[in-house]
Amino acid sequence: MLKVRNLEAGYGPIKVLKQLSLHVSAGEIVTLIGANGAGKSTLLRALAGLLEPWGGEVVFDGKSIRGFPAERVVDRGIALVPEGRQVFGAMTVHENLLLGGYVAARRGCDREKAARAFAGIYGLFPVLRERSSQLAGTLSGGEQQMLAMGRALMTDPRLLMMDEPSMGLAPLVVRDIFRAVARLRDEGRTVLLVEQNARAALRIADRGYVIETGRLVLEGESGFLLSDREVQRAYLGKGYKEVWER
């Protein structure tokens, strides 16, 4: 579905991504792990049309989208759940979701399909139905993360990109978020996940990539990366307890 070849991008004179290549196939969760400043968020920004790549190729469904502005990327079927959630705090939960629905409407989504999309999101996150008339800015961090995911899903994306969905959340909320991501894959969604909580991400992912200083240094199936000693030493740590196994 997505092929990235030799991508380069940065800010001002600073090159962040250096000849980075990866692929994402339909119906899988692919996670990108690495330390702060490794270039994970920069990659998602470049793919989402928020940052102009300096070089390389970005091919989605067989067609180049490199250099597309963000609105064209979304119209092609790629949605980003941004780091820090970035919901519209002065608008209600329903209104935030409705904004995502406008994107789908531009692609021909009718009211009946929009109603099914709302029902699907409320089924995935029942608390959003309970909070539908509440201002987004008054939600907890976990509820805002669910809303950010729901807003992206309302665009009916073929590829959902998520940037640090567990950031700042309590362990039990993190468990629920990752279970929801796994459920999306089971329902046929494709997910590219950037996450510092490497163990949690690899537990639900099909494959993963390790990025260091803008370069991919290791890739493989999630089980392989979980068992790799260098990955364990650098990103998984010792004595980590899986909250969702309790």
C-alpha cells in the first residue's frame, strides 16, 4: 500500500531523515520505534504532507504522493492522529468527529455511510458517545486520544498513521488504546504506528522498523524484534511488566 524509498527531510539546514526506506502492506500494523529525536515524527509529517521532503519517493497505492499538501494526502486516504492529540478544545466531541466526516463527504460519503462511521467509532470508544455533547477540551487525556483517533477514522482512511498515542497516558488507558488499534487491524484497517513504548507497540504489530538518527538500522517481524538483544537493551528495558497481561 505504501512504499517509501530513500526519503530525506529536515528543518532549515538540519537533515533529519537520511535515505530512509520502508513499506506498509494492506491490513497490517507496522510500528516504527526509536529514541527521542530519531526522526519518527518527522517521517509521519513528511508522509502526511505537513513537511516537504528533500528527496526520495513516497508511493501510495501505486501513485506518487511526494510533495502533496496535507489536504490532498487526506483525500487520497491517509489520515494522521497527531502527537499530542490536537483536538479542537472549544468544540464538542460530536463536532470534532463531524470535521473528519467532511473529508469523507468530499469523496462521496453519504449520510447513511456517515451514520455507520459514527456508530463504528462509538462502538470502538463507547465513552465518546457518552461525551458527545461535551467540549473536547474538558476530556481526560485518554478520552482526547480516543477522540483524535475517532476524528481520523471519520475520514474513512485506507492508511491510519498514529504518532505516540500512549504519550502522557496512564498504563490502563494505554492498554485500552492499543487494544483498540489491534481491533482496527482485525477489522481490515492498515496502521503505521510511531511509538516510544516499544514493547506495547511490538506486541500488537505485525512488523517493525528501528530508526536511529534518521536512518533505519533494523527491521523484521515483531517477534524477531522483541527477542533481539540490542532492541531489548536499547528500547525494552529489563523488568518491564505487561499491564494488559494482569
